Amino acid sequence: MSANFLKLPSELRNKVYNRCLLLEEPIDPWINYNRQQQLTPGLLCTNKAIHREASSLFYAQNRFNFTMSSPTDTALFLRTIGRNNAGCIRHVCVNFPDFYLHAGGVTLGEGSMSIFASIQSSCANLSTLITAPYCTLDIEEKLEELDNPKITEVLKLINTCFRAILSLQEIIVIVYEDDPSSFIRSEMEKHGWIISVMEDGKEW
């Protein structure tokens, strides 16, 4: 059957791959949502030829959701799929990086730094980074307690973390309609981040 499938024109094979391997919603590697049952990832295991042809499409065109993953889980997933497949990933969803203030200045949370380090080292062709709205709101409220110079300092540090992923082309920060501080979002846009406003109550 697989041999006959490979004899089909590439256009038809790609239609099959698109139907079986692409999902509109982000894919969480660790949670088996009902929506993800629409996927047929077993197709990748049919044989080496189909795996080689279809895996790049699966990893490159789907969005992978790491917002519910621990740093260990994220690193394990990227290591398990292998460097070639991880290198095909182009779109990921993550939590907005957390930060801590101390006498010496500002540092990012250890968990945030670990996840971004894994993505940076494994996803060599990542082009789009998307942050989850609920986590972004938490950080916006935390930032709102600071004065403007400190807000600028924190966002500059976070931007440095983002831009360490050299292949990155778009940083999309999904936020809710309620705007805790126009200054915060203005500063985000100064770094070239795209602010995408989501209606309150709408499921992400």
C-alpha cells in the first residue's frame, strides 16, 4: 500500500499529508486533546520514504504549544523527536517569560530561561514565537507595579532572551482587551513585537 501511495503525484500526496498531519490549533505534545485526534501521526511511521517526505511538513507547519510543559518536558520532547525534526519546527507557543527583581537588577525566572535555552539550541529554523494571553496578563499586572524605567529594563531583558533565537522573524504577544498599562504595550511594540488583542472570554 505504501509503495502504491508513493507512486501518486506529489500534489496528491501533499493533500493527504495536509489532511492527516496538520491541525489548526497548536499541538500540545503532552496532552491528548480530542481535537488532536484529528491528526494521524502514525502516517510518519509507515516507512522511511514517507517519514522523510512528511515529517518536515508536520513539524514545520504545525504550531507546538509548550505553555503547559515544564522545562524538563520541553527539553525531553525536542530531544526525543531528534535534531532534524526539531530543526524543522517553525512556530511555538510559550508562556511570557517571568522575571525577578533583586538588589543587582532584574533576572528572568529559571524555568523561563531553561525553556528558551532548549528552544534556542534545538529549533534552528524557528520563525514565530507566540506568547499565551493568560500568562502575558499575569506579567503585565506584575509590570504595572513598577515605575516606567524599571518596566523598560525588564522588557529589554526579555527582548534579549527572545532575540537570542537568531532565526526568529515574528514575536506575537497575545493580550486581552483590557489594557493594564498603555505604556507597557507601547514598550513591547518598540522592540518589534506584534501585539495581538484577543477578546475577553474567548478561548485561546
